[in-house]
Amino acid sequence: MTRAKTASSSAATAATTVADRIARSWVSFVGSGPGDPDLLTVRAVDLIRQADVVITESSEHAPMVRHLLGLPEPVEPVEADQGVDATDAADADEPQGPEFVDGGFGEDGQPLTHAARAKVVVKQAKRGVRIVRLLSGDPFLYASGPEEAQACAKAGLGFEIVPGVSSVAAVPAYAGIPLTNKDHREVSVVTCGDKINWSEYSDNRTLVLLSAVGQIGEIAEALVAAGRSPQTPVAMTRVGTTTEQQTVISTLDSIAADARAARMTPPAITVVGDVVGLREKLSWFETKPLFGWRVLVPRTKDQAASLSIGLRGYGAVPEEVPTISVEPPRNPLQMDKAVRGLVEGRYEWIAFTSVNAVKAVREKFEEYGLDARAFSGLKIAAVGDKTAAAIAAWGLRADLMPSGEQSAAGLLEDWPEYDDVLDPINRVFLPRADIATETLVAGLVDLGWECDDVTAYRTVRATPPPAPTRDAIKSGKFDAVVFTSSSTVRNLVGIAGKPHPSTVIAVIGPATAKTAEEHGLRVDVLSPKPDVDELVSALAAFGASRRQSMVEAGEPVTKPSERKPSARRKARAK
């Protein structure tokens, strides 16, 4: 009897535990949009950040979530002969993020049915964790969301629907094609997998065709047979809203041949109607100056974000490769002594030549419990707008900045000579990197000043990037590389090799250009100011000019990685 009661009690406890888990479960069906991660809704981003488990539908979903959360990509095992300790391949302190579960394909690699997808969602939801189910486009529009949500309702699981931007409207918009305007107000969306009576679409309304790539020839013939003009404009756009987007413009009588010639493949959206003609003036995405360019960003890990954001704005695909890590000096005593001297009034000037220098001094101040008031009576010099902005964020203002070239040499041009009557103190505090040049120190000494040239931080070479990235650098698969300092040039060449001659080289200033040339690189783009935003704009201007030259010459617009180096040199020499 006791044994029976115990068994009954255990079963009841287990049932209660399952019920509790189900009560705590919540599934958010989130539309991931048509492909561009920037089209995720604010609600979608919030839920992804809170999720314990993300159930994906396509192979692009997991990388998109990792990028959104700032998570590292999965690291491949490091081979012993690469000279890198495998334990260094991944940082144990890196945030791990949510668990990923494939809800689009089975173990055999075949697409799951709607019923099988629903089983995956319900199984995960019963674990009692926060679930985000990502579905391409919108969960309730041409998706398996309705069936999966019904399965959750049947299992007593709570859920919500977060609409997403549908490819039906987004892809034509990214192709520069409005589905309606004042002259064309009717639009029909047709899924071409089923048997369609095309005579119903013989009028001049705009058609949006889904899943039409494989049968576009038959569809075009049917529409012409139904009464549409053979010269009706047609646009087919594949992988819309991504930097791989490709659009073919044709007519009903030619679209089949043109799509084959362009090797168009799914996923694609096809638009039929006079609105296609507006693309000539409204195309904005594929005409971006760096559209589809794969750009290498060799930067310190914590400084690459702003550069990559700027590049994406011009249509590029930035790939960040850490080449240097900013570390404290090996011996902090020199920095400690200088900071004490600053507080005691030993210096007339402090000169910041980089954001990292500002950061290093500020961290030392915080370590001692000091704040910006310690700068009272001290004059501040800065090289570059970003450095001045970092100083301003501290509640300070730079007294001197170069009026011309934003560099150490430019600063020296405006630096006043020491005057033993006007200047009560003749000493300058110069916090810099361990590998900084001596130009500024020598110039200040010539002007009569004494310098405390202090190592505020070290730049340490990073571990080599993965083999595929190194191969891409050497073989010309990158369209451009942007160098933001001399150390990024030296370290990239040191850990990954020299970029291919076909790769466009963009540098942030004259000193970096000189280092690049010393390493045998041809500099194509020189930023007018040592500023990341100016560097990105200069590269975009180069890309726009290059694109315009091809258009005017009647040539197809190609990327640098798609042209032979000899052809590029010949074009530049003209």
C-alpha cells in the first residue's frame, strides 16, 4: 500500500512539474522580414534579446541573431600547425546567447512539413523557456505560422504574433518599384505553385508573382494569350533587400530568356505591370556606391562597429578582422608618475593624439578617484575630431587642434614656441601608444618644450584570422580594405598576408598611406581627414566615381573582385 502511494505521489509530482513548465512557456512567432536585418521590428529585437531558445527557419537566421546580439560566430577547431593555441580560439568570457534549434529542415537536410515544424515548436515550448520562433517575412503571410500557432493553442501553450515586413512589398521597394501609385491602384499577389486561371489577370493591374522563377516562360505566354501586351514590363528580383540582390528588367515576351541569361534562382519576386518603368528613376539600393562590395575592416575589436555601420550605409558588406588589441602598458609606473605630475601642476600642456590615449588617461583617473577637475589650469591639445569628441565626452574642451592636416605634423604647425615669460611651465605630457612615432616629440623639443613621452597603452598583434579569410585576402575576394592606422597595416600583413592587387586600398591619413606603400600596397583612397566617417565617405566617393565611369562607358557595373588587376590598372591610368 505504501509503495502504491509513493508511486502515485511521484506521478502527481511529475505531472505538476510538467504543468508548471507549460504554464511558464511562451512562444513568440516573430517575422524576420525579407532578409535585411535592419528591417526587424523593435518588438522583434526585444524578444530576441530575451530569448532562451531561438527556433530558426532558414540558414540566415542564426547568423542574423548572433550579429544582432554581438555574439561571435562558431569557431572551427584550430589545427596544431597554425601556431595558435586552440584554447585561445574562443573566449570563455564571451556571452553564449540563446540556444538555436533548426525548425526549417530535418536531420536529412530536407524541408520539414508544416506539421513537423509545429511538433518542433511544441516540444521546445514544453521545456518551460522563452521561445522565439523566427519565420521569414511575416508569420501569418505565406508561412507556417498559423499551423504552428494552432498546435501551441491545442497544447495549452501561450503565444504571441509579431508581424514582420513581408517580401511582397519590401523586395519591390528595394528594387525601386512601387506596387501602386496615382495611376495604378490595383495590385494582385499570385502564388504560382498552384494551377492559375491567368485570364482573370488580363487587365492592366499590377501583378506580384511568388515562386515564379521556374515557370516564368509559361506564365508570360499565358498572360500574353489572355490579352496582355507582349511589351508589358516585367521585373524579377532575387534575394531582395540583401547585398546580393539582383534585378532583371524585361518584358513578357523576353523575360524567360533574360532570366535564364542572368541565371536567376529562387527566392525571387516578380512584378508585372507599368509600375516597373519607374525603377529607372527610383532605383536606390542596387545603385549605392559600394553595393555588394566585400570590405575588410582590420580594426581593434571594440572600434570596428562605427566603421562597419558607415560601410553598410553605402551598401557594402563589412567583414571585421581584429588585427590589434589595445592593452595597458607592461609597466604602469611611468603612467602613474605622469598622472600624479598632472595633478600636482607639473605640466603646461597635455596632448592627445588618439581616442585610445584619452581612454587610457581617463581609466587611470578613475583608478585614482580623480575627475576632470584635475585638468584645471592645464592646456589640452588634440589631433582629430574623434579625439576632440572623446575629450568633450569627459566634460573638457581642446584648446588646440591642427588647423590643417589632422596629424602630429599638423599639430606641430600650430603649436606655439615655448616663451619663458608667458609660459610658467615648459613641460608637455604626451600619453601615446608604445609604437608611436617620434615626430611629435622631436618637433616639440625643437620648439623649446620638454616632453614626458609616456606609454599609455600597448597595441598587441591579434591571432591570425581563419584560413578562408586569409585565402580571401590573398586571392582578391575582398573588394576593398580600409586601414585606420599604420599598426593595422603592419599587423594585417603580418597575420594574414598582403591584400591582392585587385583590392582597393583605403587609408585614414598620410602616415598610414606611407606605411601601406612601404609594405608594397598601392593606395587608392586617402581620407581628407583622419576620421573614420571621412574615410568611409572617401571610399564611397571612389566607388561612385568608378560606377559612373562604367555606366558612361556602357560597361556592366562590376565589383573590384570581379575584374582582373591588369584591367583595373589600365582603367585607372586613362
